[in-house]
Amino acid sequence: MENPKRLAILRILVDAEIPVGELAHRVGLSQSALSQHLAKLRNANVVQTRREAQVIYYFSHSDAVRRILATLEAIFREQPPVSPAAAPSGR
């Protein structure tokens, strides 16, 4: 996942069907910024929409997305965080 916000969006949408306004609030993005991320996720066929009156709900029922998220979370749990003092300086 090339963008941490998209990862956060997917983590929410695999567990819930959420209107765009609430999703924007939960991930801390403006609706216009969120719209750009959602367009990329829709184009990749990992999120879907459902319209109810004038409200658009986003969700992901993809088992592949769920497995990828679980794998990423397992990888990050296994690796201890690198403290700034221990990080290579590149010199």
C-alpha cells in the first residue's frame, strides 16, 4: 500500500459500511482528499459503494484485502520499532 491513509481507509472499510462524511472524519481527511483516495481504491476494485437516497456508503467485502491487512499487521507486530538513535544515519 503506497499511502498510509489508504491503508487506514481499508482497515475501516473491511469491518464496516460507512458514509463518506463519517469516513473522512475517522481518517482525518477532508472529503475532497478522501475522494481522491477512494477513487484509486475503487479503480483497483478493492472498495465498493452503495447509495441510499443521497448518502453514499463505502465498504470492502474483499477477502483478499482482509488477508493482506492481516499479513501486514502480523509483519508489523513481529518487528520491534526502530528508535531514532538506532536508525542508520546514512553516513
